[in-house]
Amino acid sequence: MKTLSELVRPNIWSLAPYSCARDEFKGRDAHVFLDANESPYNSPFNRYPDPLQMKVKEKLERIKGIAPDNMCLGNGSDETIDLVYRCFCRPGIDNVVAIEPTYGMYKVCADVNDVEYRKVLLDEHFQISADTMLSACDHRTKVIWICSPNNPTGNLINSIEIEKILTAFEGIVVIDEAYSDFTKARAWRTRLAEFPNMIVLNTMSKAWGCAAIRLGMAFASKEIIGLFNKVKYPYNVNELTQNFALQRLSDVFEVEKWVRTIVVERERMVVAFSQLPICEKVYPTDANFFLAKVSDAPNIYTYLIDRGIVVRNRNNVQLCHNCLRITVGSKKENNELLAALRQYS
């Protein structure tokens, strides 16, 4: 791996971060706050939130096993994706490499930041070859993007190939584990100490049922997290989000029950969907959704829309011709979908 100073954009490396009032105050016993030009009315919403979200991070440490100094919280995982580009990629000069198909925001953020985005097509099993990924890189490749379990394919990416990339690549490797709660595979965040060039993303939107509050996480070395904290906006996670996250993180057993229920429903749906006349194949999945190849994805999608049922048409995505991506919903929702598709002709 190159040194961080070689990988980081020069202007970011020398950046003096914005210093907000709550950064400067470190005490815990103050009761009169006249430092931040806040209104004295409408408590508690008149106060700026903790810019480093320490109470949330302390809760997450007990659940995820990651120290607060190794995590950065964002306005959804999308903010942490954007931070990677803003910290490491010089606009119009550097490039990134990503598997294809995968989560679309990696490319959107690349386009926004004027960074070349190089796609490496997965094989017929939706897997990668480390050699193929590395051969797409050059001396200006700063980041490799890997989503595992992958979206929209649903499968885990081969861990041996990922490890080869982490070992051989001199830049940053981002592993997006948004769906890792739905698999029994070891989480990559537990291996941060082995790979200083690895950033692992996670989210409250999937297993935790909190998509509305927009809270994403990045786990990485203290040095990388320090860079993220310099570049992110000071109050990027609002007080309402922090408070709701604290409530949800206090009920781990309930979330674990949700996950078990979703996994059971996923297995039932995979079997039931594969028996439908319209279904040609259901691909293996370790996520809270599955990808299915059907006889006529565009028309089936429209048919379902007309009946008030929304799935994701992936027909125009590479390697996903005539495929629908189906989220595992409640048993009632899943049964309604199956009943509608049994009537399709």
C-alpha cells in the first residue's frame, strides 16, 4: 500500500477543518451555552447536535466491535461513498475500478466528482477475479469498489479474491457491507487491523429498519477516519437521527428477530418464486432480496405496478437481462406478490 499522504488529494491532506463551537467545548458539566449563537428557545432542538455523534458511536462499539476512533457516521452510506471520492480522487485525473453490476451510487458519485469510473464485469456466477480487477487499474487508480453481498445480484463476493485485491492493490479498497446482517459470513469490519487500506461501509437502512433516518457508517483506520472527519460537514447527522438511532440500537434482540424472520421468508420466497411459470431462474442470495430471471421482465413489472405491487426491474442492467429484483417483505406482502404472479399470463 502507498502511504496515505501519497493517496490523499494534496489539498485535503493540508486542509484545516472547520472548527465549530461544539468541537472546541470538551467539558461535560456546563449548563449555560452561549457559544454557538443558538436560540435559547425550543429546547432541545435549539442546540446543534454532537458533530462526532459520540453517544451513537459508543452504542455501535458494543454491537459492531469497532472503536469510535475507527468509525465515521454519515447521512446515509451515500455520504460516506462521496467522502471517499472527496478525500482520495483528484477530479479529472484519478480513476476508480468497480465490479459491474453493482450499487449505482458509486458511479453517480464518481460522475459528480469528475472521476473516471472503470467497470469490471462479473462472471456468469456473479463473481470476480482479483487478476481481472487489478489489470483494470493503473498508476492513477485510487479506489476499488466491492459490494458484498452485492446489489443487485444478492450474492457474497468470493472472500479469497477480495483478500488478494486487498493485499496486492496499493490504493484504497472499499467493501460495502450494507447487507452483511443477512449472511453468516464473517464481516470484513472485523479485519480492519489486517488491511490498513480497507474501508468497510455499513448502514442502518436494511437490517435495522431505519432507512428513513439516513444513517450510514464507515469503518477504517484512525488515520482514514481522521480525514473523513476533516472533510465531512460539521453537523452531518442531525439530532433527531442520533436520538432515534440510540433508541433502535438499544433493542438489538428485536432486530435480530427481524433478521431471522426475513431470512426464513427469503428461503420460502426463493422456493415459491422458482416454481412460478414465469420464473426461469432464482440466483443465490445472502441479502434481504433476490434476483430472478423471468420470461418478460418489462411486461411483468408493468403488470405488477398496475396491481399496486412495486418490485425493481433490472432488465437494462448488464448481466441482468429479463431480471427482477425482489425485496423480501412481510409474509402478507410476499403472499400478495406470489398470488398476483400466479395469475399472470
